[in-house]
Amino acid sequence: MNQPAVFDQDLNQNIRALQEWLRKAWLQLGDPTLTTFSRRELRNQMKQCSADLRVHLQAAAARPPEPSATPPRTFAKPELRLLAWS
């Protein structure tokens, strides 16, 4: 029973790590001191990272939803009473 939870946690950590790497890569791509070759290599790495992130996100979307720990709230019609002033 522990395996899916560990897998989910690893999957979530991998997704966050890839997103963070891409965020930093975009910032680095704007650096004017990068050479043309470095810029091209960074874009290639970003493409690979984006593909990996897409695979991880598809895996996360494919897993079944976790059952909620709390039961869903049910709303009942409230009892209304009219009070008359005399």
C-alpha cells in the first residue's frame, strides 16, 4: 500500500523540480553574456526537459484520484419559520 504513495510523492517532486529547472533556464536564456552555442545548447536542454515534464504530467493525470478523507458536504433545506409581530 505504501508504493503508490511513494510513487506519487516522487512524481510530484520530479514535476516540481522540472518546473523549477525550466523557470531558471528561461531566466538564464535572457542573459546577454551567453554565447550562441551556449544559448542553442540551453534551448536543446529545455526542449528535453519540457518533454520529460510532459511525460510526468501525463503520468500524474493518468493515475486515479485519491479518495477524499472527509465525506462530501451535503446541504439540506433549512427549516424556516415566520415570526409575526403583533
